[in-house]
Amino acid sequence: MTFAIRRAHTSDAAALPAIERSAAALFRNDPSLAWLADAPVTDAGQHLHAIKTESVWVAELAGGALAGFLSAEQIDNQLHIQELSVSQHFQGQGIGRKLLLAAIEHSRERELAGLTLTTFRDLPWNAPFYQRFGFEILSTAETSPRLLAILRQEIDHGLPGERRCAMCLRVP
């Protein structure tokens, strides 16, 4: 399968909710999180706003269809990954890895201190995936007030707090 990673165009916004919905289907494999497969996803308007800030990358297949995306936001001197989604049909083919590497390279080019995110500790496509790239799970003492606030919001929306964590990759 041939694909290219590129910055998202405004015309891509409409396709991103379906990719996120497809990726969320993986949660059906965990009975306690299965409800996330049907939970609301980011709408095209929110994606459009993120694209305009130049913090979204997409994986484009040879035929022009999109297979995945990574959406991030620069906050202070860090890039915060808000969402990394790959359509279910294209998972396990290196798309998520390439999207993440694009965000890491962007952070290096911008001389940012690192990347942050919040995720599930125990799902193989969450914390263990990011750890393979050097991300570290932050202890509560190491977690910034900004990331603690995100984790609290996630818990308020029904995510199990004991399974969530904040992670950071320091960029040399």
C-alpha cells in the first residue's frame, strides 16, 4: 500500500470525522470501553479550525483517499497531540507511525521542547504504541496543570481515570 503524509488541506476536513469514527471501532474489543465506538467525534468544523492553524497531518493513499490523520496544537513550547486516528481498514500498516513521526519532526524543526498527549495506559494502540517512540508516562507530580486539566475533563466525560495517563516525549 502506498501512502504519503502531508499537511491537511481545508478540503480534507469533511473526511476526518469518518476516519475518527472508523478508528474508534477498535474500542468494541474492550467491553468497558465499547461505548466509545459510538461516542461523538470531532466535527468537520472543528477539524477545519485545526487545519487552519497548520497542526493537522493526513495520510493520503495513492488514489487520493485519506486513511488517517494526526491533529495537534502547539501550546507554549510543546506540541500537544489531540487525536491520532487511522481508518480501521488501514490499521497496522505503518500509517499511525508515519503520522507520529511527522509530528515529531515538526517539533524538532520548530525547536519545541517536546510533545504531549493523554491516552489509555493499557490499550496496545495507546500508551504502549507511544512508548515505542520514546514517550514516557508522566507521574502525577510530573504532569503539568494543563495536562491534569485535560485528564479531569476526560474523566468528567466518562473515561475511566485509573486507565488514563499523560505522556511526554522530550525532543532533543
